[in-house]
Amino acid sequence: MPDQRSRTGVWLAGARGSVATTVVAGTAALRAGLAGPTGCVTEQPGFPDAGLPAPSDLVFGGHDIACTPLPKRAEQLVEAGVLPHGLPTAVHDDLVAADAEIRPAPLPGPRTSQADAVEAIRADITAFRERHGLARVVVVNVSSTEPVLRPHPAHTSAADLRAALAAGEDVLPASSLYALAAITAGCAHVDFTPSAGMRIPALREMAEEAGLPYAGNDGKTGETLLKATLGPMFAARGLRVSSWSGTNLLGGGDGETLADPAAMASKTASKQRVLAETLGHDVEGEVHIDYVPALGDWKTAWDHVTFEGFLGVRMNLQFTWAGCDSALAAPLVIDLARLTARAHERGITGPLGELAFFFKDPVGSGEHAVMSQYETLRAFAARLGDRR
């Protein structure tokens, strides 16, 4: 039996989505020895001594508006080529157990205020923690991308936000309802999407008042990972990049969500920020995202880069990245849950900028060069494991 002191809950907002289903099925496969930890950063050298909860110590639950049970979702992902054949059957009991801990997402409406929704989310998380005797719970947002946040006067301070919610005002996007519920439940929080979440100043103030760690935003799984790697290369070699244009083809739920121009604006903003930060100057070009339903859970990014060499000679780089979004994202969600839980255990509070390696637009860090981020992450892991 796992040590009760290390059992860690992972509460997923969007718990029946492709990423969440892959997280649950993948963790069960790791636990049963049916798969290796390929793609899991925290299983690389330098991390085992960090004192992180083991995959076998993770217990899953969450909220979703979808009703399709996890075993069925896993079967659908097999058909899409995301999960290997036979895995849903092999980990059926784990999928059923996690599905039993998924609750309907509380939605504000004519009879339900945002304050009521936050309280309902908090109550579900707290009951989950108590039911399983968990040492702590990490709330992870893997739900659909929201439109760019519209600032509201109540966002500026904790006092203003509390007053607005008490008055029955709707002032928060859905992702921030989960961030606030995490705070009131005493949980660490991770935003794996570019949605507002904990970025609202009032919520950051409340998280730090409560002594809680949080991390985000927008998991770095494909094209932006390459930008964060290649941008520093150009800068280090003194090769001036003139333009960087990209086209992303997405299927699945993420692609359908990003077909909405408002949601796409939120996503492209986080994808583009890394270039100016790593190159040291702005460049021409844009990122385009097209929804292609036939691609399912797969995505393709094609990028065209122009740059100048010695004596102004013009050159270019083109690359294509094709990958399965859920298979790229799921191990990072597991990594983040483990790292954030350990940070909470060690009493670390506020934005975890040391986890910038995982994000396109990291809170608490202005560093975007991927190898610099990785060295910071390794140093953080050593700090987590320091017994002094």
C-alpha cells in the first residue's frame, strides 16, 4: 500500500478531455509497468532525489461538462491512434475509479452565482481529499482555451474581488473560478492552458495570502518548444532573424475551440511571446491556426524562418512538426502535478517561475530559452530534495 502521507490528489478541470484521459491511462500504465516513462521529465537523471510523489501515489478526480465515461473516452483515443491497443482494458479499473471521482462542472447561471460555483468546486475538491485521505491536492486546468481576458475593476485586489463576488457579480472567467476554488480549498494550482486562471492580480494576492504555490501558463508541447530552442541558437550565433511565420493545423477538441477567433487570439499571443524574448527583438510574421477535423488529436506545424548571415546574406530555415497533442501534453501534466505537490509540501509559495520549462508564457519568470529553463528546473529539483 502507498504511504498515506505521500498520496497526492490531482483534480483536473476538463477531466474527460483527451489530455486528461491520457494522463489517467498513462499514469495507470506506469503504475502497472505496462509502459516506460518516455516524455516524463521528472523521470530523467537529477529528479529521482527530489522527493516527488510517485506515479503510484497519484489519485485522480475532476470536473467536466462532458458525460462520456473515461473507459469509453480511452477506447475512442485508441481508435484515434493516441493510446495503444489493449491499454483501456489493461487499466480498466483505474479508469473506472478515476471516472467515479469526476463531478459535473458547476456552472454559474440565473440561480447560481459565481460565488456559489466556487463554493461547489471547493466542496468537491475537499470531499475528494478527505475521502481518499490525501496529503494534498493539486488542481490542474486542462480545459478548453478561453478568449483573452477582459479586465474588470474587481480584478485589481483581493478585497475588491471578494466584495464583487459577495454582491453576486459575474467578474471571473471559468478558469479563474477554479483558481479561486483551489485557493479556498488550500490547494496548489497549475494552468496548462493560456486562459486567465491565476493571472488575475486579486487571485495572485489571495494565493500568496494563503501560502500556496501556483504555476502556468500554456503547456509547451510542440511548435513553441522548437521556437524556445532555436531562438537562442540564432541569438548565440549572431544570426539576425528577420521573419518567423507559422501555420498550425489542429483537429480534436482543441482545434474546434481555437476555431473561435477570440480563443485563438489568446493562444497565438502566448505562442508568439517567446520569439521576442529569446531573439531580443521583434520579428515579422504571424502564427495561424486552422481547424482540420480530420486530424483528430494530431497537430502539424509548418514554420518558415528567414535570417541574415555575414555580409547580409539572406537564408532560411523551414521545419515541420507533427505530433499527437495528448501524448505530448500528458507526461508534462504528470510532471507538473508531482513538482507542484512537492513544492507545496516544502512550504514554497507564490508563482513557481522555476517551472517555466513547461510553459509558453510562464508566470514568475521572464526566461524563455529552453535550456536555461531546464537548468533552472534541475536546480529547483535539487532544492526540493535538499533535506537540510
